[in-house]
Amino acid sequence: MKSIKSKDYWRNNLKYLIILLSIWFTVSFGFGVILVDQLNTIQFFGFKLGFWFAQQGSIYVFVILIFVYIYLMNRLDKNFRSSK
Amino acid sequence: MSLQFSIWLIVGLTFALYIGIAIWSRASSTNEFYVAGKGVHPIANGMATAADWMSAASFISMAGIISFLGYDGSVYLMGWTGGYVLLALLLAPYLRKFGKFTVPAFIGDRYYSNTARTVAVFCALIVSFTYIAGQMRGVGVVFSRYLEVDINSGVFIGMGIVLFYAILGGMKGITYTQVAQYCVLIFAFMVPAIFISIEMTNNPIPQLGFGSVGSDGVYLLDKLNGLHQELGFSQYTSGSKSKLDIFFITAALMIGTAGLPHVIVRFFTVKKVSDARKSAGWALLFIAILYTTAPAIAVFARTNLIETVSEKNYNDMPSWFKKWEDTGLLEFNDKNNDQIIQYNGNETINELTIDRDIMVLANPEIAQLPNWVIALLAAGALAAALSTAAGLLLVISSSVSHDLIKRIVKPDISEKGELIVARFSAFFAVLLAGYFGINPPDFVAATVALAFGLAAASFFPAIVLGIFYKRMNKEGAISGMVIGILLMLFYMTKFKFGWFGGGDSSDWWFGISPEGFGTVAMIVNFIVSITISNLTKEPPKEIIDLVENIRLPNDTDD
């Protein structure tokens, strides 16, 4: 990524937000609530998959999402600063 | 060592540690009292946030509730963790960039209005009091069981301790005490979980253990589903709430988490914007350790309990059974006089009533773990309740002393005067919280769950729109917050306390429970805010500049 202006900074930030929040929604409300019955037909070790997402998987993904966001934003901040 | 002695020893040692830290880190300026001088390291802040966050409800009630609800309990797991994603992505960095002490300060400045500030103060007070009542109750439950005093005296002892270090240390004292409390509570939560996991599945990691096979070669969850079916309960991994209600409760808890003033304020205590993001990440990681273990404990405890009591003779019950019976949290009513305990999903033949709150506390005894583990659990539960109560007290006292007195009533108050007011309001807040702890509206987690609805319905839209929607003005924000919180209060008091004609679950609007209604009230808040905002005049130029400024990270430091 090249150096960027404030407008691009904000646009990039919004792009990250939309992507990460879509994943956030999918693993919790998608896999853990809406599609839980379909996923429960799949066995995942000793768990039914939908149940596992609702009580374990979604939480692991949440943690990963925040650390990905931290990484992306630190990179964006650096580019933004170097452009000034 | 006797059990009673171990408990007094371990609880005493941890209390001495907290008080020592409080004395070492006492606050001398308002900056230190409100935001710990803005010098907290992101990892330390992550731990403090986690302790602040994980309340008596998380520690004592949650695993128990999941244990009884099975899949339906997922609402608490997803709800109380997913909110941190919203917090890290949508709120924390911008609020830190804005750089004031409190949430009402942000609302008041962003919406250039003391009316908005006052509304925000009242929302913060309502949310925090609803929440703190549950904490004081939790303290009471732990004291009554472990230190053998009655619940009300337990509440008084808890009040005294919180008061001491919240008033002395302010945010600075609370933060460093919370770091210690996190260590105590996570250790206390994990040790029994690991022991029980090894005992039941030979796997030391509880998260994997509850998906493993037990000693009889059957997957634990399959076995539990089988037991449930036999005894007439609904299947553990499926649950019985409607999908719509699960969706709305999860959303209300997530959004509420992101709107809770005592959580948000933690992100004012770090040095830079990037640290605010980092500490949200660390906080969730530290929280996730407990939250992914809780459902495992729920399964272990449930299986153990059923195997210990079901169809067994009452006179052969182990000693923990009698002890918990004495507290009234466990009741055996021998309906058919056969001395055998019939534990059943069918109310007419069921003979055993178990309070959900005891599942975690009694679990080590049910699994026959050594005394020091039981003592540790008592210390952990107290750490969880005290750390959250202290964080909430600080929000209450800073809302009153800073936002109300300093910014509205008496702007010329000296810093010393403001500190005195802050300490006095903390004192009165503890008294009030103690009253609610002695006369609680519902059991611990349900009281807390409602606080989330209130936070979701009031703060979340005002803060998010304040950052992401430049056109948002004071008329929109004020009407949104007022209508949002009143709607939520109406629904909650109607269906929980029977006001406004009351009603039961068949009268719920669209079948949504009071716990999930925060999501509806929040949507209403968003619609009202945006509509009113577009019908009234634009915010002034300097506010647009302020919004543009908080969106950019160009803080070299501070």
C-alpha cells in the first residue's frame, strides 16, 4: 500500500469494518442461531456443529477478528502517517 | 486443614492483597481518579477490563444457567463476547481519540448540549444501578454459603470492602486491583474445571473435554442428551426457546455490552488510540478463556449432578447436598414418600428444585475435589463480584461529580472539591446498591441481563451515530435516547414487575422476551434519531470538524 490521505484512510477503515463485521455476523447469528439446526446434522468430534459454533466456535472467531483488525489498522495508521 | 479454615485463609489473603494494592495506588488528582492518569498498559487494561466485565453473573450464575438451559444458554456466551467486536471496531478507538473522562462527556460535547449530557447521565445511572444490584447479591450468596453468615450480612461486608478501595483509589486503584482480581478469578475458575475435565474425560483441556468420550466410551454430550430424554427434559444440545427470541437476546446482550458505560470508560485509561484497540483484543482474549470453559463446566456439572442424585436414596446423599439444602438453594420434596429422589422434567413428579446459582459453587464438592480448590472458588467468586461492583461505582460517582456537578451545576468547583464530591457519590451509590442487593428484583443473571437491554436501547445508537453519521444532531440524539430507554423500561417493568397491567410470556410483543427487547428498543432509537435529525437543522461546523478529527488516528501520543 502506498501513502494515503485522510479520505482514503476513512474509506479503507470502513471497508475493513464491513468485511470483519460480516464474518462476525455469520459465525454467531448465522451459524449459531439461524442455521443451527442444519449444522447440527453434522458431527464435529463429540459436538454437533451448530451447537459447537454457538458455544465455542463463534467466540474463537471473535478473538481472531479483533486481532486481525488491530493488525490491519496499525498498518493503515503507518501508511497514513508516512504520507504526512 | 478444615474446609472452613482454608476458606477464611484464602479469602483473607486475597482481600489483604486488594487492600494493599488500593493503598499503594491511591488517586491524588481527578485525572487519576477518573481514568487512572491515562497511563495503563494495554495488556494490564485488558485484564482489568476482563475482571471489570466478568461479574458475579459470569462467574457464579452463567455456567449454572447454561447447565439448565443447554443450547439456549448460548445467548449469554455469544452475547457477552460478541459485543467486544463491536466495541473494538466501532467505539473504543474513537472514544479514546475524543479523549475525555466519561460517556456522558462524549454525548454532551458531540451533541453540543447539556440536555443531552443530563439525559446520558441518567441513562448511565439507571444502567449501572440495575447492574450493580446483581453484583451485591452475588457477594451475599458467596458469603452466606462459604463464610456461614446470612445473605444480608454478606452484602454488608461486600459493601464495606468495595467502598474502601473504590473511594480511596478511584480508577487507578480499581484498575490495578482488577488486574489482581482477574488473576485470582481465572485461576479459581480454571483449576476445578481442569480437575473435573481430567476426572470425567481424561482430557486436561475443558474446551476439548466436553466434546470427548467419558469413561464408558460414549461422547459426553450424547450421554447427557440421553439422560435428558430419559428424565423428560428437552435435549441438551437443542434447547426450547424460539429462534427469534434467541436472535434478539443475543443481539441485545452484544449491543448492550458495547454500550455499557463501565466497559467503555476502561478504554479512556490507555495512552493512545492504537492501545485502545489492543486492549479490547486482550480483554476479549482474557474473557474468552472463561467463556469457552463455562459451557464445558455446564456439561460436566449437569452430568455429574444427574448421576449423583437421580433415583438415589435421600439418606445416601453426600454432605454437600445437606449443606446446600440448609441455604435453601437446594430443595428436596419427597412427593411420593419413597425416600428416593425423582429428578424429572415433568413438574408434577419432580421432587428436586435446584437454584442455578449453586451449580458452579457446588461443582467441586460434587466432583469431590480437595478443600483448597473449594476455598479458591469462593475467593474467585468474590473477586468477580467485587471488581465489577467497583467499576460500576466509579461510573456512578464520575457521572455525578464530573458530568452533573462540574459541567452543569457548579462549573467553578475546584479539583479538590470535585474529588470530594466523587468520593461522596461513590459512598451513596454503595448504600443504594446494598439496598438492591438485599431486595433483588430477580436472580443474579436476569437482573444483569436487563441492564444490557437498557444500555443497548440508550447509548449504543447515540455513540455510533455520533461517530459514523456526521449529520446527526442533538435533537435526534436526545429524542432517540429518551424514547429508547423509556420503551425498554416500560417493557421491562411491565413483564418483570407486573406494572402497566403486567402480562406473561404469551403477551410478549412478537414473542420477544424482556431480555431480548433491548434490540427492539435500540432499533426504535436508531429510527427516531435519524428521522428527527433529518427534520431538524444540521449540527454546527465545529461539531463536523470534531467528528472528522476523532475519525483520524494522528495522535503522536495522547
